[in-house]
Amino acid sequence: MKRRYVVYQDDTGAILSAYITDNPTAQRQAGQTYKQVSDAGITDATHRVDVGLLTGDAGNLDLVEKTALPGSLDKTSVTADGQDTATISGLPAAGGDVSGEIPGQCEIAAFSDGIHALTFNTPGTYTVRLRHPLYLERAWEITAI
């Protein structure tokens, strides 16, 4: 009988894929585990498996909804001189790298130190989108004057 499963990363709980099959072991690789689920709306974008990384309860393998990516922006306006810095801090330093983009401008390379500084050379309003495998994507808007 075919059932719905998710494959997740053992160490973080990040969902790697969701599928319907009668052989769940065929879809996984080393360091990955599968879990049967009932809801067709469960995806890697909205859920993760709680392996205790964020809660400290390693025995808890519940499927949980992702929460907003933590972090705060120190200012929403900077001088467009390439030196005035807007800093996003309080980002997660565990469970995977943070990466992102400024749509239409550039990709933001993966980093894991929990802080990211941004400067701009051209005036405009920029949307900074950041992603982490255990959280919902989050966006901040910065105006360079």
C-alpha cells in the first residue's frame, strides 16, 4: 500500500523531499531518515522534523511547522556610499547555513556566523531575502539614499 513520506536530514530535521510510495527506504541516502505523514500539504518550505536541535529534546521526532527566521535589522536606511552598513544579526548559527539574495541584484553566499553586514553603492530600495533550512524565509527592506 502506498503511503505519504518525508525524507529528512538526521542531524537537522530539514525535510529534503516528500513523496508517495510503498518503499520509503529507496528514496533516502546515508544520514537521512524517512517519516510517514498524513497531510499532503507538508513540504520542505513549511515544515521540519523536530530532531531536538532547536528544542534540546533529541527523542522528539514530531513534524512541526517552521517558524519565522529569527534576526533583526539594525537600520532600514543607509547612505549609498559603499561604506554605511546595515547589519542583520541574531541569525541562527546552527542547523545549516543561512543564504539568500537581493532579487535582481545578487546572491548572498552561505554563511553560518549569525550576522550579516550589507552595504550599497547605488541609491534605491532593496529587499534582502534570507533562507535557512529550519525556518521560513524572511525578507527585510533597506533603502539606500
